Amino acid sequence: MNTRLRYSLASTVVVSLLALGCGSDSSSESPPNNADGGADATVAVACPTYTDIPASVEANLSVGPGCVRAGQTRIKKGAVLTVVPGTTVFFTAGGFIDAGENEPGTLVAVGTADKPIRFTSFAASPQAGDWQCLFLGKNGVDSDLQFVNVEYGGALCKVNGSPDNLSSIIVVGGIRGIKNASVSDSLSHGIKITDKAGIRAFENVKFSRNGKNGEPSIWVGANEVIRLGAGLTFDDADEYIKIDDTFPAKESGTWLRQAVPLRLAKLAIHDSAEITIAAGNKIQVAGGTIEVFQANLVTAGTADAPVVFTSANASPQKGDWGCIYFANGKGIPSLKHTIIEYAGNGNGCSGAKYKVAIAGPDNLAFDNVQIRNIDGAGIRTSKDCTMHGPWCAAVMFGAGVTPHFQCGNASQMTYTCP
């Protein structure tokens, strides 16, 4: 068959599909070749023809390989939408896939290293926010994303009317996981993991050029930080992970070391949970207190990679945030190779609003801790000040931390290490 005839037949197929109104958003455009738009697109995508994902998927459906177009698609009645390796899904303006918001529905997009799956914009000149999101809801717990590249999403996702659905991927349910993926050029967050989502795996994900108004690539509920896995990488120098403080952390686990700071306004750890913060993590606090109530906090820093609690401000000052406050604790609070700085404003540090860096019980365990640049005392406990001598060998107080210890006995004694 000659070239002219091949071209004529392909054009006839495209025109026929469009004339029939295929897809939820019919368009006279031909599918674009925009493979150069994303940093992780490795294979040029030329689409002489494509198939459309229907607006309502009510029975198991497999799409790909090749080029697929989607508008606003909802997976219903327990159906599974499977995107096979080597498929590119082009979203028309305002497109999304809803897997499990109001009824059971599952999205399975498991590519391979050689044949990744791509979710991208249908626009000839793609931009951030061209489409909305992949919504992985509470009724879609078997959803699974592996070896996928997600780009140019992040417009307000109108799956359920929430004004907070600002992310290219939104995880509400305990899906199987997101692994070996990339998220780039999102108008807002790259991924949002809501409180109690219970995602089972989240690792080896690369983030690039997300948040056109300064939003971080990852927004995560406090209870879900323990599910952030290894291998999360970030191309942008100003990145951080936002921890939402709406609900407390209530599950025990470890905050693995991340390549960028973890930022929060405040944090509550409750319900007998024990949170361990791995070496090398930097916790940036914006004004509030880290409250450990009937729970426990352990830091596992090392000499080369301490755990740091610091200010979220670009130009930090004493008193930028409250304190680390232990109340009715469970277990032994243990701080190892830890730096605490720029605290002391009293905000949330017990009802008395203590202006200290740490307020806690008598059994606090310290090992190579530094407390510096505090607007107030270093440590407050109920212990008699004369018994604080051994702690002086384990805690280094910076200049200006006065007094080193504030004691909760009737005489409000203070003590400063020699």
C-alpha cells in the first residue's frame, strides 16, 4: 500500500470516529504528538488513530496499547479499568478518572520499565492543569499504578465537589500502591494522600515542576506519613512535603528519611501511637507545637544525619514555633542525635503555653541533643531541678537558651548546666 493511500485510510478512520461523537468530549483535533512535553516521556507518541474510554465504565474493560482518549470517566458497579503497558492516555480539557469515590471501581495501570503508561494532556501545546486528576477512592482499594508517568494535570478535580481536590493524583482509599512512577507539571500538588487512606505502597516516585503557585508536590495527612516509602525524589530545589494537621497521627510507625523537609503547622500524636523519626529528617514547624498525648515520640538520628526540628520560615528567628510537648505519655520518649531550634513561642505548649523547647515527663531520654535559638527555657519537667545534672552531659544548650531547665515544682525552680 502506498504512503498516500495509508494516510487517506487513517484520516478516514479519525474523521469517522469524530463524526460519531466518540468520547465524552468530542473534538475535531487529531491526537497530538507531545512526547517532548514531559521530562519522563521516553518514547515519541504518534497517534494516527486512538480509542475512547467511555464516560461510564460499568463492566471490566481493558484499553491499549497505543493511544487512548479520556474525558470525565467514572468506573462503576465494581468494574475494573485496566490500562495495559505501552499505552498513552490523553485527557481532554477537564478530564478525570474516578475509581471508587461513590461506588466500587478499580483502576489498574501497571506498566513496565520498557513499556510505561502515560497519562497526559490532549492539547497540542500542553500546559499544567489541562486536565484534572486520577481519583483513587475508598471503594477502589485494588487500584494500582506502576511504571506510570502522570503529567499536565492538577486542575480542581470535580469528582465529588470538594474544593480541596487540587492534585494530579488523589488517594482516599487503601489502594495497592503507586510505585516506579513520575508526576510532573501539575498545576497544584502532584499527589494528595488523605488522612486514613491507608495506601499500601508508595515508593520510587519522581516529582518535577509541580505546584505553579508554590504548592509542594506531596500533600499527606499526618496519619499517612508512615506510609511514605523510599526512593521519593524531587527535581525542584524549593520542594518540601506538606503534612496536613487536621487529624492526629494515631498509628505507630516510622517516618522514613526523605530527601526534602517535612513541613507542618502543628502535629498531634495520640492513641498510644509511637512515631519514630528516622535519621536525616528535617521537620519544619510553622507556628504550632508537636503534641504527644498518651503516645510516644522517638528520634533515631545519627552523628552524620541528625533529626532536626526547626522553623518553617525562610528567615528563622527565636520563637517561630511552640515546643515538643509530652503529656500522659506511653513508653519512654527518646531523642537521639537531635537538634531543636527556633522554638519557644508557647503556642500550643500545654494549656499554660510554656515558653520552652521541650516540655515533658521525668523519664525523657537524651543522647547528643542540641537545643539552640529558643525564646525561653530549654527543657521543662516536673522533676526537681537538682536531679537534672546527668542530662547536662547529654544535651548541649546554645547561647541564649535561658534557663537550661525549668522545673514544675511549687517553687518554679530553674537550673543552668555548669
